[in-house]
Amino acid sequence: MNKILFTPLILAASLVSTGLAAAEKPKNAAPVPAEMQQMMKTYSPALRQKVMALSPELKVTIQQLHAQHMRRAKETTLRQVMHEITADYQAIAVALATDNAELASEAARRLANHRIPKGGLLAYFPLDKVNDNDLGVLPAMNEIVEGSALKLADAADAGDLPKAASYMSDIMTGCVACHQKFRGTPGISANLMTPLSK
């Protein structure tokens, strides 16, 4: 009789303690998406702390931005991904200048579906920019660059090359805005004792 009663008591105690443990988790603790968890294993402790402090909504947004891209880099860095994007942008310009709608469409779709760099996007942002306010602009910038590239591809597919060409400046505007926000001024480094002469 004691064994029969003892088992349900242990089970009940286990359920209660599990419920208490779940209740004790901080209310602000946002679940970290699986892909982000994998990426965070490669992050420095300082970056990991900054990422964990992001709002649940922003973590989901970043995960959604990553999910729009089918290609994941094993070793390619963000700088190398930017070189690929530049090459695709140049291919679009050449294609439009030579009335090659197929190349324009293909290059624009490659640009829009660029590779996600090793470690994801967050690994390459300055630590002081890894916060809800600064990273909150990513969806709008993404829409300007990648959204415009997809519109360009659709226009090229439809054979409307003047309309396709009209999206080139939108793509570049988005690129420049993102660089100004997150990259800083090329050639300027806080690690140099004296500024470079012009």
C-alpha cells in the first residue's frame, strides 16, 4: 500500500517542482530561436550577453530575416558576402545596359537571396549597435535592398527593363544607409593612434 501511494506522491512533487521552476523563470527571458542558439555558441561572451538582452520580438525578426535566405556560409564572412552582393549588383547593371533581362533577373534574385555569413549577421555589428533601437531598422533596410532587388527581377522577367532599371538606385540607397548605420567610416579606426591623413 505504501509503494502504491508513494509513486503518485513523487510524481505530484515532480510536477509541482517543474511548475515552480517554470514559474521562476524571468518574465523577460525571451526564447532564443534554434538557429540563433547555434550561432551564439561561436559568439564572444560580450556579444552573447548583448544578444540575450534583445527583445523577443527583435529576436524573432532577426530569425525571420535569416529564414528568407536559403544559403548559409560555412566560412564566408560578412565582408565576403558584401563582395558577392557588389558583384551581383554590377552584374545587374551590365545586364540592364546590354538588354539582358535574364541575367538581370538572375543576378537580382541572387542579391536578394545572398548568403548568410558565418555566425549570422549579428556577429559583424559593433557591440554598441546590438540593441533593439539600432537593430530595429533592419527590416526596413532589408525591404529597401532585397525587396527592390526582387521587384527589379520581376520587372526584368516581364521584359520591362526601364522599370527594372528604376530599382537600381533604391538598392544602392538601402546599401549606403545600412553602411552608414552599422559600418562607420571606411578608413577610420579607433585602433589607430593618429587619424589617417587625407
